[in-house]
Amino acid sequence: MTTPPFAPLAPADIAVLRSQLGREPRGVVGIAARCICGNPTVVATAPRLPDGTPFPTFYYLTHPAATAAMSTLEAEHVMPELQELLADDDVRAAYEAAHLAYLADRAQFGEVPEIAGISAGGMPTRVKCLHALAGHALAAGPGVNPIGDAALARSPWSPARCVCAEPGAALRPEPTAEAE
């Protein structure tokens, strides 16, 4: 296991997530990583959504700037380069371990037979979605997901610098009596 348990969700978190996603967040069980300003960056999502849909992507990247950065890397065809890293035995072993850690984290929130053994991002053998891999790397911390770490290293976005107040990024709403 790498990350759970999570701190309780605050109403302000849900409001920020709604702004980041442009829709109502579904099945959120916790904030797995935060921007240095406190805004959500990665959510942990239940393995079965409230409507009953199986949902394998436990760590879901929500931060608009991080999401845009991963989309840019994918558009620039970085995924085949990262896939080549799996030819190294040590990287491949670490990626397989990341897959198992991901499954163990998600299992704490229920077993869903339809997605048994399926993690996210192509783990453990492919590089399929940098958003999922970066989300896992941010939630688990450096050194757990080598491909997620490599994607973040190639990214113009950094978790060390807040860009939430910049145009296009979600802002933390002002606290209300309900949120306090």
C-alpha cells in the first residue's frame, strides 16, 4: 500500500473538484495529492461508482494544469519513449510493483470482480495513459511509479509550484459558513 487512508473531504474540496472537472465529482473517497496551495490535484475514486459502474482508475488526476501537461506529453508522442524504458529489467520490475501497490490501495475501498487485476495507465506492461500514471506517482510519492515519475519529470507543470490562480486553473472558493 502506498497512500490511504485519506483525510476527510471538505465541502471546499468538492467545490474545487466541481470547478476543475466541469461536472459533479463521482465516487470520491479522498484527496490523494494536493497542490502546495491546498487545492486537490489527485482524487481517489471508489472502485465502483455510485451508479454501479466499475471504475478502475483509483487515482484520478484533476488539477487542470497537470492534466493539460500530461495531454501535451501524450500529443508529443512521449508515451512510446516511456514504453521503451520498460525494456530495462529494473524499471519493469518497479512498474510491476507500482501496479501491485495501486491494486492494494484500491482494494481498501472494495473488491470489484469486473476490474480484478486491472490497475490504470497500462500497468504493468504498457504505457497507455500518462494522466493515470502521473496521478499515481503524485499520490504515492516519488520512487513508486517509475513511468509516472518520468512523465512528471518531462512535464512543464510541477507540483512544487502553484498555478491555481493562473488563467484556466480552478481556484479554491472562498470559505463559507457551510465549509468551515
